[in-house]
Amino acid sequence: MTIRTKLLLFIPLLVLLSNSVSFFLFQSGQGIRESYDVMMSRLLLYNQTVHTVEGTLETLNSYLVNPDTTRLRQVESALAALSQQQSKVAELYDGSRQRPALVEYVRMMETIREQGNASVQASGLSRQREALASYEDAERTGGFIQEQEQHLVDVELASYEPVYQLIQHEAHRMDRLAAAVFVVNTLLGLALAVWISRSVTVPVSHLVGVAAQIAKGNLNVEPESGTSKDELGILARAFRHMLSDLKTFIDKDKELLEKDKLVKELELKTLQSQINPHFLFNSLNVLSKLALLEGALKTSDLIVSMSRLFRYNLRKLDKPVTLRDELNHVQTYIAIQQTRFVDQVHVEISADESALGLPMPALTLQPLVENAYVHGISGMERDAHIRLDIAREPEHVTITITDNGQGMDEETRQSLLRLEEVSAKKESSGIGTRNVFKRMELFYGCPQPVTIESEPGKGTKITIRVPWRKEDLGDYVPIDDRR
């Protein structure tokens, strides 16, 4: 649920709850107000009736003293108003607990109307004595009406006394309920505000703390998993993913730095193993030409091989080469070694031509073949065998270097696979086996591309299995022709 949805859902619910309670209070007070209005309307009707009777008697008296058309109309109007009051009082019969008193009250109003009409008729016939008698009877009836009105008021007040007490009780109850509703609404509002605030501020505060730790260089902090479905949960998950990516990028940068460091170390070791290599390379060319002029063909070939070997070692090691270049370099090295061992060592090379375009780090195969000579078959006087196989698979290229020499123990084998440093006296070429394996791993981006099978006295088999990527292939250009 998003934060916007929470606000649009819970705040209207709180308002609806408040309005519902307010409506309940209004409805509770409505019944009390209706009862009060009924009582007051009855009392006011009784009072208005008495005033109408008094006004009718005064108008009738004025007419009898000085009869004229205007006063006659006033009397008729007063009697008509009295008739309307009579009808209103008669409507109070239904549901009234003092119906007999009301019936008597209505009859007296009817009587005073009749007496008033009789007095007017007698006055119109010039029967003044009869008109005066009817007026006196009307006055006595008016007195009875006043007494009856007071009685009705007393009865109404007595009958509505419990209602009045109920009204007071309900008023006190409404006051307490209103106070309770105010407290509950306040607490609910505070709880809702705290809940929404915590659902927003707590994750934000945590993210701010994590960001502060990352700014200090501490990448081991773990942001919350962000299980909520709102915007802050999405932000927390994105932040966690960004931190993971940052760690991955830093690890890759470390690998690149380590690779560059290895390359620099290799260059340094290569330079340390040479005495002014450019001067030596040029001197070898001179010696090769001199041996050729003197007719020493084998010596000339050996010097040419040495020259090629040094020339290959002088190239920049941070640039990749092809497997074909490495194979040519290995063949040059083997030609030099065979001059030393003659028929003591038998070397076989089997290479799939379609695999020779594979890019790889420079100076990779020659150190492994050199280890086969130096640490494998160096103590054998005859029947020494070294084999180099290069095979192409659908998605991989497999390079295998095998010798039937003295082999190695399990501890040495495991130390090489774990890329641990080997004794310095075992690195005759100055380019350690550990560096070769590590460079292969960094170059191809795959862990453990090398496997070693070896036992003491049973020879050694080193297998390198690297991925084949078609986009890495290009037209072959011999190393000697590159600029």
C-alpha cells in the first residue's frame, strides 16, 4: 500500500468516525428537543387561547357600549380567531393523558362563542338588556376558561416533570459522551499521525544512516530488506540493489588493479632476468649473421631462436595475443631446449587450427612448458616425453600439457591450485606458475580454469579449459609483423 493510499484511506475513515459519533449525538438530542417543543407548544396554545378570550370580551364590550359597523367587524374577527383556537385545542385530544379536561375546555370556548354571538344579535335587535345579559354570561364563562387554562398548565407541568428530569439527565449524559468522543478522537488522531509518521520517518532515517556509513567508506552495512509495498519499500530495495552493485563494481576494480599489478610485476621480473635486453637482442642478430657467414648453420638457427624468444619477451605484457602466437613462442623455446637435450626428450604438439585464433594473455604457455622441462623431466636421462594438445570444443578450448617426469606431491599441487606462492628456487623462468594461473583467471573471468593431475613419479598433466567466444576472433597477423 502506497503512502498516498494510506493517507487517502485512513484520514477519511477518521473523519467518517467523528461525523458518525456527532450524528449519533445529534439524533439523541433530537428526541429530547421534540418532547420539549411539544410541551412548550401546548402551554403556549393555552396561553394564546386565554388572551384570545380576553380580547374577544373587550371587543364585545366596546361594541355593546357604542355599536357601529367597525366594532361589529372587530367582534366577528375576534370570534373567528377564537374558533381557530378552539380547533387547535381540539387537535390535542389524540394521545393526551388529560383528554377530559381538554374536552371541557373546548366546550367552554364553544359556549363563550355562542354567548358572544347571542349578545351581538340581541344588540342588533335593540334588545339591550338581553344583549347585556349574554355579555355577562360570556364574562363568567371567560373566568371559567382562565381557571381551566391554569389547571391545564398545572397538569401539563406535572405530567412533563419526568420528561424535564429526563432532559436534564440526557443533557449531562451528552456532555460526558461529548467529552469521551473528544478524547477518543484525539487519541485516534494522534495514533494515526504517529503510525503514518513512523511508516515514513523510520525507513527514511535508516536509509540516511546507511548512506552516512557508505559515505564514510563502510560498505558492510546492510539496509533493510524493504518488505513494505509503499514507495519507501521500493526505495529501500533499490538502495540495497545499488549497494550490491557498488560492491560488485569495487570487486571488479580490485581484480583489474590486481591484474595490472601482476602485469607490472611480470614486466619487472622479465626486465630483471635480462642484462640490457635490447643490446642483447641486437648482439644475437650480429652473432647469427656471423655464424651463418662461417658456415655454422645449427649455431645460426639456435641464435635466431634465441633472438625470437627475447623479442617476444620484450613486447608489452598488458596486450592480449592469440593462441597461435603463444604456440609459435613455445615452439621457439622447444627448439632451444632440444639443442640442449638432443634426443633425451621427445616433444609432441597437436593443435586444432580452428582454435588458434583464441585471444589469451602473453607468456602463458611457455612458462608451463618450461616447468615441464625444469621440474618434470630434468632428472631423466632418456625416454622423457612432453606433449602439448590444443583441442576445440563447441564452447570451449582445451589446452593440455603432459609430461612423464617426477610429478609433484599433493601439497604442492593444492598450493598451485590455490594460487599460493611456490618456493623461489622452483621458478627458474622468473615468471611464476601462480602468476600464469591468476592471469588466466582474471583474463577470462572464470574461476579455476586450470586443473592439475599429478602424483610423485607418475608425471604431471595440466589442463586449461577456457571459454570460446566467436566475437573475440579476428584475422591472424603474425607477432613479428605487428606494429
